[in-house]
Amino acid sequence: MRIICEFKPDLPRVRSGENLTGQIVLKTRAAESIKSIYITFIGRADVHFEETLVNRESDEKAPERLVSSATETYMTYRSEIFGKAKLPKGQNTFAFAIPLPSHCPTSISSKFGRVWYELSLVIERKWKTNRIYKTSIDVVQPYDLSSDPKSLVPIEHEAIRKLWRWPFRPGIIDLRLKVPSGGYSPGQKMNYTLDVHNKSKSIDVKSYTVTLVQESEYFANGYRRVSSRSVCSETKCELVKHLTKRTISASYEIPSVAPSSQMKTIIKVSYKLRMTVILTGWHLKWYIDVPITIGTSPLASSSDGSSKKMRKRVLYSGERITGKIVLKTTSAKTVTGIYILFVGLARVAFDDTRSAHTRDELRNERYVSTAVETYTRYQQNVADRGQLPDGTHTYTFSIPLPAHCPTSCLGKYGKVSYELSLVMNRLIMFKKVFRKPLAVLQPYDLNLYPEMLRPIEVEKTRKFCCWPFGGGSVKLNLYIPFGGYVPGQTINYSLHVDNMSQNVDVKAFMMTLVQTYTFKVENTRRVVHTYMRGERETKRVAHQTKRKLSGSYEVPTVQPSSQGPHIIHISYKLRLSVIFTGFHLKWNIETPITIGTIPLKQSGNRDQTKEFVPDAEKIAKSQVDRPALYTSTTLLFQSPEKIRKHFVDPHEESRNRPDDFMPIYTVYAYYAQPKASLKRRRGLTPSNDSTSETASEKDIIVDPDQSPKKPTD
């Protein structure tokens, strides 16, 4: 029997997180009995490359050839579209709708590997071999540059070329490249500025070429292979003669390329902007590489809109802080300089007691261990030496905030703080310092980590074997749908309890979020735990019975988990406390969990989450946690619960210490309880302690004569 199969997808290219829809047309010349017809869809990455290793210790001089390969599966899907029956003659049309997970990377194909997606139709026939028809599907993972703080940071790169080798005369060429933002999408024009200062005595800059370089990294069996290729080049004939300066403004159109990789996979795609400067004479070409991000959606806000967005109560790492400082004076003052200072650092201090033994006595010595970790330091001069007249003085600032800056936090033995200061140096007298602490939040997008979609499953057994209690055991299975949540989200968990004990009953259980602060000073550390208990669930499981239980826990307003190695590290665990009858102690079961700032967008039932095979109908009927949709949530800012004993910086003067400052963190109102319940449980008043994302911070007004904080004299 001759069968013609045609795949007709609705779109030539599908986006991750959407449904792949279309039709499959089968044309047959005669009717035939069919066991089954089903479609399969697979998304996978394959890496294969060779390495040549030379063992210098071996007597054999022949190199060793090592073949490295790796495979990574992103999704598998199977759905039956025709059961056991007779396939009629003629044209048969079958519709399909396949949901794609949001973590599926973009399709690419290169020398050492590829990311590919394939749709197949399998026809199972009686007493005959199966017929398989395949077609490739192009998938693009969306990359919205507006949600990436690093794309908002402008590119400023400086490079210096020294010319000193014989027979050329010595000299220096200084080049500065400025790009308004760090991320662009294909088809967008990138406007850039080149400041060229040619200090050489006889060498001219003849021209330069702008090239977008795609760099692919392949990982397999602990080895790494990198390949680069030039995508598109533009040559500009701009002459800069020796001993001259010139500013060149031009634009470069981003070609059609795959977006940059967003997750950790065995194939990583990144981009560089390469400036190739061509000099006169026999000089080699001068290559200048600057990293750049390529997305699918361009930045939505202009420079004015982004500046307004950054004047919020919470500043995000990777953004630029803009604003103004207003200084009011009632009399003229002689100053030697005025500057704005922004410092972000982590400071840890705790006592350590050591014992010293001598012949006559035992001495206990007290040491103070301290550590400081600086993340950013920025200084901007706003006034020089001279006479400062009385009246109002306004100073504007624009401060870049690096993307690696961790979230502001305050603990028992240390803190991460960011402070904006106006420093006035006076002649003969001590300087005056006016300070304002700022809250910084490092974004933690859970959608960029596929492991967050995997459910948490814990199986534990508790044995009762000691007199006077009877024997037996209790087996418990804990299931949590996802591995990461955000403040304000409700964690719906389930318990399977098999009570095989002879006379001990399970009386109740309770979920607790355990926050762990780790403070490090060289090889010494202090660990502080904070317990945020949920409601007690009074559900009894009698002995010699089984029961399936369920509960919920609302994530309170806390800072996100730490993303890098710092002297202050924050992590979280969920603790399930099981309470028994009689004199038995509580049974605590702990499992790690991640707290982020941006919730997951996808959800699925238990089996689908394990294998990353979602089903649209089952998802709609499932009762697991549904992370917030970005179009239906309200992002609020709230202060955390009051810290009983917080860190007091011993290096700061007591009269000028901002000890009353509390950081602010995000919470999603989509998951939050009613306002009355929030107020009752945490002592928060939504109208006072909650601020919408659109709320803006007022200008900083500094009045030396009426400042609420006394200056440092």
C-alpha cells in the first residue's frame, strides 16, 4: 500500500512555551487494517567532537585520540491519533496540538553539535513493518531583553594599542567604544560611538570593521570545545591621522541570528561585537571584542522611560541608578570639593573566644573576626574648590549597578548594604557626610533553571523499637510540585502516610520554612537559622492504616536565595514536622528549596513534570500550584518580618549609623492571602508597607541645618 504523508504545521517556526499546532494529511490508494497511528515529538541536543591528547610521561610518542559525546533531552511526547481499525481509502486529516515547555532552547546546527526537534508519524500495521514519516521543526526560545537587567546596562569599553617595536616610531592609540545598551534583537539598528585618540607620531588609523561573532561552546564528558564564526561584517573607511582626535558616530544592523542562550545546557551560544582596526604600514590588525546579548524582543523602554523605572523603592542589579540630590544651605560655605559616593559591600563581624594554656593559669582570649566584601564603589565629583553660596543646589547622578551585586540583607552577624552619600570637604574643618541607604534586589528568574520544574519527592521511614513503646514503623512520602517558589506563592504539598506501628498514631503535621544565614570570615563561620512556621494541620492517621493527606504553606516575604559564593550566604529548607501520640518526639523531615524573585510560568501534573512531557488537557484539570502569569499578577514590595537581633556595624559611628533601615523584597499579590489575614499573621498593613511597582522614590533632599541624621564632623 502506498501512503503519502504531508505535515502542515500552522506556523513555520514555533516558540518555546507555546503549542505546536497543525495537521497531518495521509493519502492512501486502498483501505488497510491498522493497529495504531500515533505521533511523537522529541527535542534533543547532541554534541560530538574529538580531542587529541599527548601523554608526556609515556614512552609512546603517538598522540591519543579521544572522542567525546553527550546528549541532552528537553522533551518527549507521544499521542495516539488513530486506534485499531481500518484506515479508509482517500485523504485522511489528523489535527495535533503539542505543548512545548518554556525551557526548550532554540534550534541550532553547527560543526560539533546541534539542537533539533523532530515530529514523527508512526503507522503500526498487522504483520508488516511500521512506517515512519519524519519532519524537522524549528523552535525559538523567546528572550525578552526588557526583563534582563544586564541588557539595560550600556557598553563602555576602552582599549589601548602601544606601537613601540622597531622600525616603527613609538606611540599610543586610545579607543573608546560606547553603545547605549547591552542587548539587541535581529533587525534592530545599534547606534555606537567611537572616540579615537591617535597619539602615535607616524601611524594613521585607516579604517575599521564591525563584525558580529557567534561563539558556540560544547560540553561533553568534562571537556569543552569552542567554535567561532563571523556572521556579518561592515567596513567603515574613517581616517584618523596621527596626533589627532576624532569622534565617530555610526550604526550597525543586527543580522538574523539565533538568540543568546539563557540556560546551562551542553550547547551554549553567545555573541561578541568585534571591532577590527586597520592601521597604515605593516602593522597587524587590531581586534577589540566586546560581549553583547542577542534576544528575540527588543528593549521596550527608551532612555527616559528606563530612568523613570529606576527611581523605585527597589533597585535591581544590572540597572543604572539615576536621580538628583538637592542640597540646601542657609549660609555661604568654603569647600575644597563636593562629591557623590555610592558604595555596595557586605560586612561580617563576630566574636571568637580562644583558650591559652600556661603553667599557672588558663586564659580565655576574645578575638573579633571581621570580613568585608566590596561589590561596587562609584565616586562622582560635582563641585570643585571654592565658595559655595547659600541657597538650593541640585546635583544629578547616573551610577551603574553591576549585575553581580547581591540582594540587600540584614542578619545577626553581618549585612549587605548599599549607600548613597554626599560628601562635602571643608577647609580646615572636618568633612560633612549625608547618607541615604538604598535597597538593591538581585533578580532570580526561576524560569532560567530547568531543575526548578522538577518536583521534590522525599521518602522517609521512622521506626519505633524502644521500650515501653510497641514496635513497627511509619513510612511517609512527601511530594512538592516544584523545586522553586517566590514570596507570596502558596506551596500545595501532599503526603502519603503508611502507619505500620502497633499503637502509635500520627496526630498532626506542620510545614516550616527554615532560612539559613551563613557568615564567613576566612575559615571561620557562623550559622543562624530562622524558622517561619505555617499553620498546624490536625489530621490523624491511626496505627495499621494508610492515608493520603494534603496541606498548603504560603511563602512569606523573604530575600531570595544566594546565587554566588559570598561571605554572606542565604539558603532555604522546607521542614515537615510530624507529631505523634504519646511521648514520642517530633519527626522532622527537611528538603532544600529555592526562593526566587520571578515565578515559574509553566505547571503540570506529577508525571509530566518528571519527564518534561506536558499535556494541555491534564494541565487544565490539575490542582497543583499554578505560578503567576505575568499579565495577571501585581508585584508589590514589602519589608521582611522584624529581625529580633540584627547586625550593628562596629566601624560606624553611633550618631551617623542608619540602623533603622530595613531592606525591601518583592512579593506577588496573585498568591497572597487577603489583606486582613496578612495583617493578622505578619503585622503588616498593606497600605503602609506595600508599594506597587509603579511607585517612584522622591528626590533626595539634603539639608545640613535640618538634617534628621547628624553629619560626621
